Amino acid sequence: MHNTPPYPLQLTGELSPRLRRGLWLVKWLLAIPHCVVLLFLWIGFAVVSVVAFFAILFTGRYPRGLFDFNVGVLRWTWRVGFYSYSALGTDQYPPFTLKDAPDYPARLEVEYPESLSRGLVLVKWWLLALPHYLVVAVFAGGDWAAWTGLGNDWMWSSGGLVGLLVFFAGVVLLFTGRYPKSLYEFVLGMNRWVFRVVAYTALMTDVYPPFRLDMGGGEPPTDTIVPAIAPALAQ
């Protein structure tokens, strides 16, 4: 086995040691302002992704300003998901910002690629990602099965294995005041898988997402080589 750098998308979430038992029952209401903002942000994400597609196709580069915007949308989405029904990992209300919030328990970063393959941009978001779409549809529910890579229908809090396990965690929390740690780590692993696929299909990296459930709140070290995908296209 060979040591390799971590995946370009880094997703972390620190489980709060003290969660209020019943707050999760009304977080859907508290999250409405964020959902309204995210609706418009994901429309912007879609537009930016289309522009980036042509920029990469003709120049081999993802414009940095557009890249930072889309990273901000993913970052904002993960904070809201971590607070609400993608994890229920904290009761700290998410900030309204696209920027990184170092003091918030959920964080997301994507390494900016200096160059991207012009050939891969034509096929990675649909053909190469098909196996991952099948897996993520199980994790995230039916909405993800119809996700095209350029829309906002992938918000999975309404279904899928993630939603089911988070609901179970909420019930346990309601009656015991504790979040089962093993369940939390599994949920975080599925979220990490989903966001890696999002970054790949949104053309933000050429590194193929590994078929590996990296569980836990922190990014684990990667000790396996991620195989090169379509090396001929990457030329």
C-alpha cells in the first residue's frame, strides 16, 4: 500500500457533546431561512457550473472566482445539513456566509485545481459517475437518483439511508439524551461520500471519488491509491 494525499474535498463535523433532546423536532422550521437562501444559491451553482464547463473545455482551467463561489455553496449546504437532518450533529445555528467559519463544528474545503482535463469534462459528470449515482441514490434517496449534477434536487434530508438513520438517532436522542457515536460516524461517512461525488460531478476535481466509506467526523488518512480514470481522456 502507498500513502497518497487526501481527497481534494475535505469534509469534517464535530459532534456536540450536549444536544438538546427535542430541538431536532423543530429544526425544519428553524432552517427555513437557510433553505430559502440555498434555493437561490443552488440556482447560481447550476449557472456557474455550466459556465465552468465551457471554461474548462476551452482553457483547461476552472475560473477561480466561480470555483470559490461553488465551494461556498457546498460549504453552506453542509453546515445546514449538519445542523439539521443530514446529521443533527450540533445545535449551533449555522452562519449565513459562503466563507469558511473556523469556529463552526461543520467545515468543508475543496482544493483548487490548477488545471483540469478538457476531455474528462465531457464525460465525468454523467458516464463516469454512473456507479456513484447508484450508491448515492441509496444514501440520499430518490431525489438523488434524478440529480443531473447541475441542480439543487440532491438535498437528501427527506429520504434515503442518511435520512432514516438520522431519524433513528433523533429518536434515541429524544429518549436518552445521547447520540449513538457509531451511528454518527456512519452517517458522516455517507455524507462525505455524497459530497465527494458532488464535487467530482460539478467539475471541481478530476480525482475520481473512491468507493470507500471513510467514517467519522474527521478526514481519515488515505493509504490506498485512487485509480486513474480514463487516462487517455486526461491527456
